[in-house]
Amino acid sequence: MTNTILVTGGAGYIGSHMVRLLDQQGYKVVVYDNLERGNRDAVTAGELVVGDLHDTDMLSGVFKAHDIQAVMHFAALAYVGESVHEPAMYYRNNVTGTQCLLDTMISHDVKKLVFSSTCATYGVPESLPITESTPQNPINPYGQSKLMVEQILKDYSTAYDLRSVALRYFNAAGCAEDGSIGERHDPETHLLPLILFEALRVQAGGDPADTNLMVFGSDFDTRDGTCVRDYIHVNDLCSAHIAAFNRMNRLPELGAEQFNLGVNRGYTVLEVIDACREITGVDFTYNSVDRRAGDPPELVADATAAMTNLEWQPKHADVKDSIRHAWQWFTDNPPS
């Protein structure tokens, strides 16, 4: 049997791009996804097993059927607002579900995991840019659930020799460069798609004054008053996962590690809007509304540790690359 990478949540936005890259680089892939928020047609390679992480019998059957070398774990709920209103759902899915996965891995002697974590574990950072040593004080159940998993990974490393790399994503953006797969959320909450949806609406003849686009807060202590975020292209996120897997193979003595994934540069909301206007050629507008509770003014990564230790560099550090690739995808696949 050929060594295989198991990708949980591989029918989702980032997971589907990961499956695509693994296939392009010659890996055999098995996708495990309950399709609750993923899309069957986003899985463009490998075998898709439709199942839930809590179904440990089905999950164990996947490990029995395949020579799995490592797991890349993307299966998680990831809406901050929803996590505040439905914390039980988030802890059950993100924490208990992950523990079911880890226990199944250990029972089948699979000891390598790349975990999708998040900058939401930092909460409102004490200083910028954010390094791995910045205190982690999540301000919502989503961030807390990811931080709890990071702690579990540390404990499992000590007790069961499970090796892991937790990658703390900043703002994932963009789509496949060839337009073959892209970003689909229901509901959509990410800034870049929402901006491009508005551009599509106006391009199709909609009145710019009837804008659906909202900018939350214009009085932050930033260069133009709007939030600053570090946008990392989805393909760069995926290449970092392969780099993390290679690091575990190269240095088998390592236990549980954590790295920030960003581009060491932040863009304001208005800068992203201006870049979208430039690339789409559409003169859309927006409504400025009150801040959302808990929105930090600025979240910018110091990803030096990932770049050094993973021997990884983002190829699309300019947010305009993410915009161009997303615009191609949404032009061909407009929201319904």
C-alpha cells in the first residue's frame, strides 16, 4: 500500500485546496468530511469518505483500509459569532471531535498531525506584530476551542509521542490560481468575498447606492480608522502544511510545535476595498457602520519562525494576488 495523507475537512475551503496541492505533488489522499459545511464537488482528488469525527468506528475503518502516514486536520466550525451563541456545538465539534481523531490515530500508531489553528487564540494582542510567544487570551469560544486543542496536542505529545505542528492562521484569502476551486461559505462572513460579491452586484447593473457591503468601524487607531488584518493566500497556507509535514519527517525528535502563518504585513479594510475596485474595475461603494464587539484594531503576524523553521515562504504576499484569483473564481461561480 502507498503511504497516504488523511485530510479531515477536505471538502471545505482550505481543506479542498490542500487536497488539490497534495495530489499535484504526488501524494495519495483520503478525505474525511461530514459535508455539513463542505462541498462534495470541491474534492478534486483522492477518495472521499463521508463521515463524522465522532463516528470512531467509521474513522477507524479508514485507518484500517489505508496506510496513513499523517493527518492534516481541517475539520472545524469557524464562525466567531456563531461560537458565542452556540458554544456547546463548537466545543463538541472542535474539541471533542479532535480528541476522537487523535485517539483513533494513536490506536492505529499514526503519530503525525498538522493542525489548523488560528490567530483567534491570541484575542486582543498585547503588542504587534504577533509572535508565537504573544500571550494567548481568546475572547470567543471559537478561539478558545482551538487553544484547548493546542493544549491537548502538547499533552498527547508528552504522554503518547504524538508529533504535531499547529499552524495559527491569520486571514485566509484567495482561490486556486487556475479558477478550478474556490471559496464557498454559507453564510459568507469573510471580508474579501463580501467585497467581491458587491462588485459583482454592481457589475450586473445593481445600483451602487443600494450597497450590501458594510465596513464595521471607522474610528480605530489605525492609519485610516478601519481594522488592519494580515491576509495569507490559501495556497500559501497549504504549502506551509506540506512544509510542516516535511519538518516532522526531517526531525522526528520534535514534539508539539506551533507557528504563525501570515505574510508579516497588514492591510486596512479600506485598502482592500480600493484594491478590489482597481482589480475588478467596478466602482462600488459601502456603508460605514458601528464596530463589532470584540474586533481587535490590528492583527498582523510575525511569521518569521514559520519561514525559518519550516523553510517556507509565501508566494502571494501581496493581497492583490488573492483578490485576482478570488475575482476569477467568483466571476465564474457567482453566489446564488
